[in-house]
Amino acid sequence: MPRRKKDPHVWGAVSIQPGQELDAEVPISESYCGRQVSFPVHIKRGDEAGPTVFVTAAVHGDELNGTAAIRSLIVDPQIRLTRGTLILVPVVNVLGFETHSRYLPDRRDLNRCFPGSSSGSQASRLARVVFDEIVGRSDLGIDLHTAAIRRTNHPNVRGDFRNAEVRQLAEAFGCPLLVDEPGPEGSFRRAATDAGCPTILLEAGEIWKMESPIVEVARQGIINVLSELEMLHGLLCFRKPIELIEKTQWIRSDHAGFLDFHCQLGKHVRQGDPLATITSLLGRNPVSIFAPMDSVVLGLTTLPVTTPGEPICHLGQLQPRAALLNNAIIRLTDAA
């Protein structure tokens, strides 16, 4: 387990006791007016000792489905932990959130800046605070995301499955599609896992929306993990057959025009199946795009038009073996 730098039950001058909940603020920067800028955190502590799990959303400031899921868990009276500690952060990138932006005011992508530096750029400093204050208190992590602008994702959980705890955590979440992907350099999940805090990422839905089905997937997945860790009792834990994806590919257009899709999010396609047809503004000169492999549709553009080089469809190549670890319970050493 990672060496704890900070006590998960002490936030500033306030200490949270067994069975209690606490709202806290984590200072991250200052505004041009010299006022403190912080992000809000909610902490739930069980009656007994156990692992500490963080759940974060809006590392990109315009990705709000995860924010809605976390907010629902904060106010739900049924979410009372029997053991361990849960750290809930509904909006990490509050600076991007305030300006309706994916990025920070310094135009950097926070999810490429971890673990960050206390003397670096604005993005790097925020990353360092998040890393120290959230990852530095935790044993496991769940980071909630959506697709980028003008795209949508079918729910899928991603992580570095070479790490057995990451793989178990992903399976416990209960999402049918698992993508074996450690994440790009500087991404939150990769840096946290490398630091000894196994972390998974949920990709689902669109930006600037709170889509009820997506919010429920995220919410139920978190409950599934807490149930598997024996941190939460009394709530149903749903499971679905799991498919493992080890290779993904964005299919891009070679022509401009209007798109007519022949595939749907989450559906399987066979090699050679038509994915979309592109026609001119007058409906002429149809050109079809075909699946290069047996796969599942992970993501689609939400634009009805395209130009050469633009991504149209994100495919995940299916593996012959569907089941992973038979939903084995994650076994962790309790926090001291």
C-alpha cells in the first residue's frame, strides 16, 4: 500500500470521527483579486477501520455526469459506511468549471499534468495539490470522465490491468466494457497507480450534460466497489457479463459531407460491417466506411457532418475471452 502522507480523517483544523461525515475545502490557488480558490470535498468515515477510497469528477471542467453521480452519493442517507473512508470530490477543476472550459485558465489540460509540481505552472500546481490532498490520503481511486467536445462515449472502465488491484477494482465496478489502457503520460489514473494508489477511470456520456442513465451507471459502479470492499452493506450490487478490450481504434473520415450512421453506441459490429455513409450537401456521391475488425462501438462523434481526418467512430477490438476474474472481492490490508 502507498505510504500515507496525510491522515484521511484530518482536514485542516477539523478531525472526522468514526461514523461521521464532513464537508471540507481544499485551497488550490488565488484569484486575481487575491481571494482564496478551493475545491469542495465530502468525507464519509465508517465505524470501523478499513481502506480509503477517493472518487473524483470534472478533472476536465466541462465533464459533469460524474459530478452528478458524486453529488447524489453525498446527499443519499443510505450511503453510510460500515468501515473505511470515502473521499468525494465532485469538481476537481473548479477553475475550468467556472469558465465552462475543459481546460485551466493557463490553457493546459489538467489530466496531462500529474503528479504536478508545487513550483510549476498553474495546472501543475493544482495537480500537485490534488495529488497530495486526495491521492496521498487514499488506497484506491475512481476517476469519472466523459467524452471530449462533440463526442459521446458508451460507458467503459479503463485502467492498467497489469496491476492486479486495478484489474480487480475495474471488475468490481460492474461496467460491461473494460479497456486495458494505463492512460497517457501525466494522466491522473496513471500517476496515481504508479504512486501506489490503484485507480480506474470511467468514460461515459457527453460534456455539459447530466444524463440520467450515465449518472446511474457511475453511481451504481461506485456502490458496487464499496460493497465489494465490504465498506457498504444493504444496497444491491449489480453485475453484468464483462468484455475485455485491449486494442482501440478511432475510425476517421477521408471525405467531407453529412453522416448517416449504421452503428450504435455499445453495439457489436463485425469486420466489414458498414459504420457510416457520407454524402455531399446535395445528398450525392455516397461513400461508406466499414469496420476494420470485430469490435464494439465505444464512442461516436455527435456532429452530423465531417471533414477529412475527423474522428467518426471509436472501436474496441473484442477479445475471445469475455470473463476476467469472476468478480473476486478485492482484498486489501486495512489502514493503520
